Amino acid sequence: MRSLDDVDRSLLQALTRDGRAPVRALARDLALGDSTVSARLRRLRDSGALAAVRVEVDPAAFGRPIQAVVRVRLRHDVTCATYERRLRGIPAVLSALVLLGDADIEVRVACRSMDDLELAVATLRDAGADTTCTQIVTRTVTGLGQALLAEKRTK
């Protein structure tokens, strides 16, 4: 992957602020031509630097106001790949990270109630967890990642 220049970083910063910004608006804001922005976006996508532009959904809008992070240590007979497949079928699961350390996977869930959270954790255990540790999320910090894009390049 080639290194990102200042224009690439500025373009990615603009997209993190508004992932739906049209090419014309991006070009105007960055004082570039439309075709230049289009070419750079294509190159960023092709290189993998721009992995995706996503919609972020508020689980509360779907009746799931309670969020938690569940750290999972898998049973010895369950692989991460198998557990990941099982997670895809659990409606409460929002995301997961595979870890190295005390836990194997960290799962973020959204639930309707505390009883629903208890059921979600039981479902994670049934899917192959040996042990779990659950923490309730009080709020989500947004707007992170800008420092990465603003970081000075190193040779």
C-alpha cells in the first residue's frame, strides 16, 4: 500500500465528517477538480486505505437502549472462526473484536432490557464461551480517529 499524502488525508478527514458528501462538495472544500477527487477516492478504495463508508445506526431506535461489552474466553473446542459465524446469527450483537490476551473475543451487544441482556449473555455462552465478563456501556464516545488522519507521516 502506498503512503498517504496530505491530500489523501484531507479527503479521508472530510469523509469521516460526512461519509455521504458528494464528490463535487469534496472537490470544492479541498480546492481540487471533481475528476481528481474521483480518481483519489478510487485509488484509496483500491488500496484498502478507504475500507468502507458505513451507516451508524442507533440501537435505541430499534428498541435496544441498553448496550454492553462482553469479553469472552472461548471453550477449548471452539475456534474463533466458528464463534464468529455463530455471532452473525445473534440479533443483539453489534460488533466484535478478536483479541490476544485474557479474552479471545470482545462482543458489543444492544438489548431491550436487563433481562434481554441476561439472555444475550447466555446465548453467547451457549455459542461456545467458556467464561464471560460483561460491562454496561454508559455512553459511546464519537468522533475518534481524526488524530490518526492528522498524524505526521514518517519515512
